[in-house]
Amino acid sequence: MLFIIMLSLVKAVSADVPAGQSVFFRSFFAIPVIVLWLLLWGELSVGLRVRSRMGHFWRGVIGTTAMGLNFAAVGFLPLPEVTSISFTAPLLTVLLAALLLGETVRMFRLCAVALGLIGVLVVIEPRLTVFSSGPFEPSAAFGVGLVLLGAGFIALAHVHIRKLTLSEHPAAIVFYFSLTSTSVALCTLPFGWVLPSMMQTVLLVLIGLIGGVAQIFLTLSYRFAPASVVAPFEYTAILFSLLIGYMFFNELPTLQMLIGAGIIIMAGLVIILREAQLGLKRGAAKAVKPPA
């Protein structure tokens, strides 16, 4: 729920504040929260220890790109649609894990991936003039492209993190992601950053603080419970996005969008349960996955 609250705050300022600036605040103000957590848990030393500098660098670049694309997308699409489409990432992760890590993916999970992609098509179909008989909205179609591209980068980050956790402590991955993301986002300063109002500044700071707390809670949940238990609850994000989108942005989901989201959830749960049956270890990687 905290990640959805964070994303809703990004949406609230998206009309005036560019995505790169929101990513900077999200990353910069998460750092003190993460450092405090590491101090309280006595993990500051392991959180600062690095074995693969380039591994952390590329994790930061990929994750920051994914975050920026999702943050940009909420300015073009309703919150529930962005949330639903972003769950394409776990489906793509299965395929990328097979291609990049040599992981064996058999027919059962491939069918689940195909089912999930059908769900994605159901959600985005009204936004694409190629398939839809309704009016074409270029901005909405652009938003769909942003989310799908963001999902691809999230999936790539998932796969990269799986490899990174073999040598790096999860605390270090969380800390150095925020540090790298802050630096990368700062590079967008010449591209339209604005002087935010007092209220916008408060919201931007909250984006960082809430994002940091959400990342910590996610990490702790995977530390104390199996991934097969925790991961299904991540899909409640779609429900919370429906609620917040309706209450604060007057966004009413269509029946088609709800059906597509349901198919995506079903496919994702099938993949999670199947990986649990196969004994695949996802806890460490999921605990430090991209936070957007």
C-alpha cells in the first residue's frame, strides 16, 4: 500500500514536476530512512560493504530508468492502469531469466506468462487505435508505452538483482541503489526541473520518506517469510490503486480494465506458486527489487 501512496503523490505533482525531479526526491530522501534502518538493525557495516561496484552501478541505472518511466506514466494514465500494466514485469522476468541466466522455464510457466500477456493486452486495448474502435488518445497511448518500457526495465533489474545477491548483501543493494539513483536522477536537472511550491516540496519529500519506509518493509517481509507467502500480497497494490484512484483522482476503472487486471493477477499467482513448487529461491532478489 505504501508504494501506491508514494505513486499517488507522484501523480499529484506530475502536472508541474518532471519525472526526473520526482525520482531525485524519491531517492535522496529515502537515504536517511535506510541509513537509520541499517543502524537500528546493526547492519550499517554490511550495508556499506561493496564487492561489485559495477554491479551496483548498473543496478542503479536500470532501476532508476524503470522508476523514471513509471513516474512519467502516471501523468498520462489512471493510477490503476499504470499499476496493472506494471505487473507485466514478473512475466517478463521469467523470460529474461531463461535468456540471460540460463534458467529452465517449462511449458507450465510459459503458459502462465502467455496468459498474463493476454491480460495486459485486454487492459491496454482501449488505448491503442490499432485494436480499438474508440477515439485515439495519443497521450494515453504514450503512457502505455512508458509503462510497458518501464516493466521491461523492472524485469531486467529483477534478473540483475538475482545475480547481484550472489555476492552482495541485500542491505548494500538497497542502500547503494538509492545512492546511485540520486546521482543518476540529478543528471536530469537541465531537462525541465522546476522550483516547486511549498506544498509540492512537502509532497516530494513525502515521496522519498514513504518510498524508503516501503522498501524497508518489503525487505523485512521477505526476510521473515517465504517469497511464496509474501509475493501474492503484492497484487493487493492493484486494489489499493483502484481505491486511491477513485477517491483522490476521480478515476473510474472500466469493466475491461478490471477483467484484464484479474487475468494478470491470476497469471502472476500461478508463476509464484509454480516457482515455490520448484523450490526456486526468490526471497533475496524480491526483497531488493525496484521500488517503483
